[in-house]
Amino acid sequence: MLKSLYIFCLLIFPQLFHAQEKTENKDVKVGLVLSGGGAKGLAHIGALKVIEEAGVKIDYIAGTSMGAIVGALYASGYTAKELDSIFKSTDFQTLIQDNVPRSAKTFYEKEDSERYALTLPFNKFKISIPQAISGGQSIYNEFVRLLYHVKDIDDFSKLQIPFVCMATDVETGDEVLLNKGYLPEAILASGTFPSLFRPVEINGRVLIDGGVVNNYPIGELKKMGADIVIGVDVQHGLSDRESLLSATEILLQINNYRTVRDMEKKSALTDIYITPDIKDYSVIDFDMGKSIIDKGEEAARLHIPELLKVAAQPYLQRPKVSAARIKDTLYINELTIQGNYNYSRAYIKGKLRFNVDDKITFNKLQQGINNLSATGNFRAIKYELLNNGEGVGLLLNVKENPDKMFIRLGVHFDDLYKSAGIVNLTRKNVLMDDDVASIDMIIGDNLRYNLEYYVDKGFYWSFGINSRFDDFNKEIDFDLIKSNFDVDNNSNIRKINLSATDLTNQVYVQTVIEEEFSFTLGLEHKLLKYSTKTLGQLDTIANPSGTGNKRTYFEKSNYYSTYGQLTFDTYDDIYFPTKGLFFDGDFHFYVLSSDFNNNFKEFSIGKARMGGAFSLARNIYLNLETEGGFKWGISPITSLDFVLGGYGTHLINNFIPFYGYDFLSLVGNSYVKAYARLDYEFVPKNHILLAANLANVGDDLFRTADWFKAPAYSGYGLGYGFESFIGPIQVFYSYSPEIKENHFYFSIGYWF
């Protein structure tokens, strides 16, 4: 009878007797297995805080995906409290989106990225879809920084706590055990969720998230030698149809078909099985990180008695785990570049923006990597920091982007150019390495084009060619024409429809310093036409037998000039800046003209704009700017005078936006303007905007010192802005007290 009872208990409570056997072992090894689960994996941190509090010493760690990330950091020496601080202060949304900061882009790339809503590879005249939303570069940069203190450990069993993680071979479907190599790269591969992140190539194998084949690697943990297994499982079961609201959730559901079945066996093999209650969170709810960490802590506290019992087990003497420290500065004394074929070493070094034997910060290193990433010329940029005497060697392994041609699309509406759609074709490596050619075809109420060719030489002088055709029609006061051109004074005409056409061709050289400064020298040809059919239509009414509907030209000249431009730009966003400084100075010397009005003399035009954006309080930002311009010389040419009025971002020539007045309202050969805008981002990507501008406009303001006088013109605006996927959507109501008029300005999409 007693024997039968013993057998019965053995069958029903096997873990009880199993634990007793371990207790008798004088060298009990404790293993920790952490499952994958995206943002839900932040619960691992809360569980680790309780495990530490109970006094449990971990001997081995195995993890997958987010479990691999948390596990690797813990194995490298970070405490649970430190991990809590790191993850709560991390902007996961920014890291996942992998948006390269604007400061990392050259001026050519800044303009390029602020023009199009959609970019797609266009190889062999076939449109393809990118492999993933994100390349994972920003996350990799952060892993390198956080794990710098273990940079020379390529055998993960040599970490302070031996560690392994899982990945999946995307070609074969095999599970891949990662226990050697470069730790930041290994955990990036383990967490590369399909469609969200681009696959990671390690030792010739293309790897994705280990959760596809093994999301709870308890078997690998036991092979390491774990006697007691503590598991934190943040997976969830199968979701119902109401919960499958995104592509990410659907992909996770497909993977969970097998995982749910596997966990029935794996959970039974886990001695202390911690399952946080996070069913109400999704794998992308990183903004709920604090709550998820708290859920992990709550779940672990339910197992305090078991954890205390494990902590009381006899252990062999273990070395004390030393705390990890994030290093702030680096002394890079060697640079090795691998994988570059179409882009020279000089080009890559120029983008990094630091020299060998420079002492730099981690931020400076990451800025250099971001500069490379911003070019779009590299599909993957992986780098390792290795001990090299008194400093470190930077091993940079790049994988060039095989996509050399792209098609880009965008839409826009504003009150000057009306509706327009843009189709862009971009080709890289057209004539030589490091070059890019681009053509915009803009179709809508006004046909336009923009052709650019640019050779980027990094540290050295770059070279560019631009050709732009611009055209718009606008009804304006006839007095504006009469005051600037020699036309018949017809007192019966108050308004005319002005057609403005501009064809500009430029060739230039440019050097860029630290990405923020650019200095440009160039030659320019401009064909400028101002005309109207209004006068011809009136002639037809007065003289029905006449030719009628004839176009009258006020200007139809070619202008040839040399120019210089100095630009400094650290704005974090061109449309809704929250920080940074801006300066743009331009000087044109006009030396020759076809002289349609027979009044050309050499003259110069200079203008400058400067400003800054500042944070006043949480989500409240102030943008202050001032600008001015003048004509130098005695030439009576008025075609290139400054014209203020309207609203816009990329207005051509010397057209200047000015709230309170319609487009093309205030004219003079010199002007000064001050501008202020208060931006309240009341919810993400939604802005309430208050704006004011003041100006003096006239002829020879600087010679007569009239620019010192109180502003003669002012305007105020109240608006709303929304950051949409097609670009900013903005509507402004403006008013000017001088003319007692109000205007509404509308803008939809990126300006082009």
C-alpha cells in the first residue's frame, strides 16, 4: 500500500521530488529563460527586479527576441534597476521607425526627404516593395553603446552570466543558436520581427526573429547545465478576430499556432513559471512600457515563496557580478571598411565626419553612422569596436543597397500653385561612383519640372547641376505692375491675371562642414517671363476686329549671374521645428542680360534669413526668425525685386511669405522682416499655431536708413497643422490691421 502511494505521488507531483533531488545537489545551477513578445517583453524587467530582491543568483540565461535583448543586457552586468531606468527612458517609437535625424542628412538629402510622400525601388522598370519598414540601424546603434563594456567577448559563455539566444534562418526555416560572435548583432538578429525589421546576415545566413521557431528556449537552457529553471513567459494564446487589427498581430497569430502547442510541454519543464497578465497589451505597445514592467513585477511577486526557496539552495562560490557602465568617449585609432564596391573609402570617411586618432563621443560615432544611413546607399551598416592598443579599432562592415533606381510620389495643394502631383525618378551611380541623378515631373494646374545631378565627395568639394522650370498664374493689382514696369496707364483696369514663368539652370560646387554648414559657389542662367492676357482681352472688347487675346509681356529676359551661398541648418524639422538654428545667406551678381526692356545695368542682390526654434514648456515651442534683402547698384531692373505676401515654404526667386497679405502684394528692392510662431502640439502630430510677422518693404531702405523705422506692415495668423503621411496639412486664418483684410491659407502635403 505504501509503495503504491509513493508511485501515485511520483506520477502526480513529479516536480516536488525533482526539486528535492536538486536540493541534495551541493552545486545547484539556476537558469533563466525569457520568451519573445515585443513590447510585452518589457515585463521581463519587472520580473528580474523581484528575482534580484529575493536573492536568486542566475547562472545561465537563454532568450528569444525581446527576451534575448533583456537577457543579454542582464548577462553583461546591468542590474534590473538599471534596466528599468534604461528602458523607461528609451524612445522605442523613434528607434523602431529608424527615422534618420535631419541633422544626419546633407543639404541635398534634406531637400530630397522633404518633398516626397512615398519612395519605392524601381528596378528594371518594375516597382518593388521594401523588405521591411525599418532597417534596424537605430536599434543596433543603441545596442553597441549599451554593450560596449563587453565588446571584446565573442564567446557568450564568457559573459558575467553565460548567455544564448535564438534566431531563425529565413531560407531554410531552421532554428539557429547564437552563442558566439558580436553580441549586439546577435540580439538584433534574434529580435528581427518579419516585415517590421530587415533580416540580419550573420556568417552567410540570413536571420530573422527566433520566435518563429523557438520562442521559449528552455531546451537550450537545460543543455547549458541549468538544474532549476525560472521562466518568464510573455507570449499570449491565440487571439480572436476582434484583436487582429494590424498586420503585425496577424503575423504573430500565424506564428502562435505552433508556439501555443509547444508551450504545453515547455511550461511543464519550468520549475518557476512566471506569466504576467499582459493580454491587454500588444507587441508594439512600447509607449505603455511602465505599466508592462509593473505587470511583470506583480506576476513575479506571486512566486516569492518559491524564489526564496531557490535563493536558499547551496551554491558553489560564484564571482561577484560587476555593474555595467556606459562609456561616453572613444579613442578610435584604426578604421577598417569592408563591403564597399561602388562607394569609395574617402566617401565613407567623409560621411563619418571624424578622423582616425580622433577622440570622439558615442553620440559622434552614431551621428557618423546615421550620416551613412541617410544616404540610402547601404542596406546594412554593421560595425564592431575592438580593443586596439591604447584605443579601439572600428571595423565597419557595409552592405551596399542593390537598388539603384527609385520612383517617388507626392501630392500637394496650396493657394498659389493650386493642386499638383509629383512623380520623381532617381538613379544612383549614373556616370560615376558617388553620384545621383533625379528628375521631378510636376503635373497639375501648373506644369513644372526639376532636374538635379549631384556628385557627393564627402570632405572634398562636391559638384552639382540643376535645371528648374516653374510657372504659376495669380490675379494681382494692376498698380503693382504699373509701379514696376513701363506699361500704359489704363485707369479702367484694377486687376490682371499675371503669368510668371521661370527657367533656372545652375552649375555649382559645394563643400559641407559637419553636415550643418554648406558653402556653395556657382554660375546661373535664368529666363524670366512676366506676362498677361488680360490686356489683350480688353483690346478685343474695345476692338472686336483686332487679333484679340494677345499676350502682353512685361518681362522676357535671360539673366546670367554668379552666386555664393552659405547655409547653416540644425532645425530638427523644416515644417514644425522644435529645436535648432538656421541661417541662409545668398548673394547674386548679375553680369549679363538679353535685356528685354532695354534698361539692364550690372547689379547685385543679397539676402539673408536667420532664426532658431526653442522649447518653452512641454509640447510648446517658439520659432523666431528675421530676414532681409537688398539690391546693390543703380540698375532700374525691377523683375527680381522682393515681393512679399501669402504663405509657403519653397517659393522661388525673391518671393517672400508674409501673413496678412495676399501673394504678390508688397514690392521693393529691399526689405526687412521679423517673424514669430508659437507651436502647441496638443496631441502627437497635431499643432495649434499662432504667428505674427512685421516688415518694412520699399526701395533703398538700407541706403536711406528707413529700415530703422517702425514696421509699416504687419500680419497675424492662427492655424492648425497636422503631420500626415503625405506631408504637413496646414490651414491658417490671417489678418492685417493696416489693410483691414483677412485671408485663409491652405496647404496640403510636402511643398515642391
